[in-house]
Amino acid sequence: MQSFVTEVVNGETYCYRPLGKYVVRAVGVCGERPTFKYTRIEVSGVLERLEKGENIDTIVQGFRGRVCKEAIIEAGCIITT
């Protein structure tokens, strides 16, 4: 298992365990469920939207640059394996 990474982001300490390039388990964020790095956007919610048939490009647009298409694709690969 990957070790924790600690960074300072906007003057605050951000400690997380990377699950991929874009998906992390951040200490104190969303109960440490997988989120997209530097956000509080839970991977499970995005995957549920995809399962219901929502288009990946529509989801990306809705997040206004906070989550990219590659991150969503990565999330699907990580969580389903």
C-alpha cells in the first residue's frame, strides 16, 4: 500500500494516500473515502452518475475544471479492480 503524502495547499496541510494520479484517500476528508485530489468530490458519486447513463463530458463540464476526464476514467479503473 502507498504511504501518505503531505503537502501544503493554500496554506493548509493536506495529507493523503494516493490511489492513482487523481484519486486519493485524504485524511479528514469525506471519512477518508476516495475523492479526487484537492477536492471533496467523492469518487462514488461520480461513478453512480456514470452508471445512471450520464455522459462523462457532461460531468466534467459540471465540475468546471475541478475534475478532468482522465480523473474520472482513472476512478473507474481503480474502484472496479
